[in-house]
Amino acid sequence: MFTLVSLFAGAFLAATILPFSSEVMLATALHSGEHQKWLLVLIATMGNTLGAVVNWWLGLYLLHWSDHKWFPFSSRQLNQASNWFQKYGIFSLLLAWVPVIGDPLTFAAGVLRVRFIIFLPLVFFGKGLRYILIGWIF
């Protein structure tokens, strides 16, 4: 049970403000053989998606705090994510798993008021594919 909770928490934190590698945690859990692959992939996907939902919510409601030092994204990251998002549209959310750009991208989706019913499946699918690939490799 500790492995599952740790994996969920690590995947969640990796999708929010912490520079953390949930892929390493998943690979380690897969290598241990303690749980079935599908369960570990699902837990990591759910945790990472929930972290992206937090970013979306922050974008929806907390952009006015962006000039503070504690704010999780730099103005450069936000501009880059917004430009990417505007160039490629909502389907760019399939790339929410990409390091550096993914977290600000989910934040930008909140700022741009992407409907949650559209946001959630795109982010879940993109993040899930990444973890499925990791599960397949290990």
C-alpha cells in the first residue's frame, strides 16, 4: 500500500510546482514487481492528472499573484505555454506531460478558461500514454 500511496503522491507533486520525476518512481515500482503494471500505471496517471487539475485551477483563479516570488511559474514559462497553447489549440494539452512546458501549459489552460470537461480527458489521455509507455518498457 505504501508503494501505491507514494507513487500517487510523487506523480501528483511532479505535476505541480516541484521539479520531480514521477517516471523514476513508476519505473522503480514496476521493477519491484509488488503490484500489477496496470494498477501502477493507473495510480501514476491519476496522481499526475490531479496535479495538472491543481495547475488548471490555479490558472483559473490565481493569475493576479503571478508577480510574486513564490508563484510557481515564471512569466517566461507562462508566455511560452500560452504561445504554444494558442498556436496548437486545446489538443496541445495532450502534451501536458512534457517536462518544462507541460505544467505551465495546464496553468495556461486555466488562464484561458478551457472548460474542465475538455481539459480533463485530454490531459488524462496524454499523461496516461506516457505512463503506459513506461510500463511497457519496464
